Amino acid sequence: MPRRGLVAGPDFGCFKRRYFTPSEVAEHNQPEDLWVSYLGFVYNLTPLVQEFKGDLLLKPILEVAGQDISHWFDPKTKDIRKHIDPLTGCVRYRTPRGRFVHIPPPLPRSDWANDFGIPWWKGLNYQVGRLSAQTRNIRIINTLTSQEHTLEVGALDSMWEILHRYLPYNAHAASYTWKYDGKNLNMDQTLEENGIRDEEEEFDFLNMDGTLHTPAILLYFNDDLTEL
């Protein structure tokens, strides 16, 4: 039984994030840690890069590390965009940056085989979550230490997911009661569902600096020392 006031939620040892912001994807921009996003989802292509390490066909993928590559795809078919090859008159994948892993050559070649199964962009092996189409900032104030941090979070993040984002700043985040405007927050709900409206567009319309009016969540320490 959790102590009174302690939020109860998922097992953070096996917690799986649902949403990632574009800035979080952008942090994974190295060959040894390479993420991309496309068509609303986020993919960790690091295993693919390791598998084909040294292959020239990796170059276009390395060039877009940490970026959104939705423009590579036909949103209707979810496949790489295609065009008519002017040399052969055949339908080929459109790859302005150059041919990449699992894209067949324009002409038959003896050194290329299509026995790899599903192309990397069609399978779910590399998918790690969804891309947050809309993000917002929130201030989190620890009333015990008076420390304040501003986080960029996804509009569809639950409070549990926001708590998980906050863990690098406070490993005891689950040992606090989370409140806004004097009310305990429902950790299974989003900011909006908890009554914390995103008023950024209204501030823009009024030519006001929205950063001066970022909503603040107050954390009140409970009497245990849960560390995640």
C-alpha cells in the first residue's frame, strides 16, 4: 500500500514511453545512436546502422540522423515515394539523396539480393513510439528545495509520462504529490484533462510573451524515499 499522498502508477523499471518530442528525436543524431521520425512515429535505426556498418548505402540515412523524414514517404501507401525512371521507363523508388539500404538498384545486379525480408521502413522492429505532433512547456517547482525546471512535453503525454521526463532532475519524483492550482493531479490524465490549458496561441494572438505565463506544477514531498 502506498503511503497517503504518494502517487501510484506504472512500474518505472519497465516503463515504456508512448510519445517523443522532435527535440528528443534530434538528440539521437550519431551513428552509434540514430533515431528518425516519419509519418507520426519514431524509429531507432541504430541496429540497422550497426548491421550495415561501412556500407555506402548507409550514407543517406546517416545524413538525416535525428530528423523527420516523412517527405521520403507517400502518406497513402506508407512506402517510399516512387517515380518513373527516365532511362528504363520503370517505376523506381525516389531517392534524391541517393540509394540507401534495402532500395533495389535501378538495373539488375549480381551483387544485390532481396532476401532480407521486410524493408526497414515497413517493419515495426525499430519503432520506439509516436512523435508528439504538438508540444508545450510546463514548469515544475519542487516546494521542498525551491528548485524549478521547465520541461517541453507532448500535449498527449499523461502526467506519468511527464513525471518520467522529470526523473533526471529528481529521482524521487514519485515521492511527491503533484498539484496544480491547489488540486491533486490525476496522473493517468494529460495536462489538458487536468485543467491545465495550453494558452500559447492566445498569448501569440495578444502579442504577449507566453514564456512569462508558463503553467507551474507544484511538487509536495511525502514522507517516504521512493527512488526510481
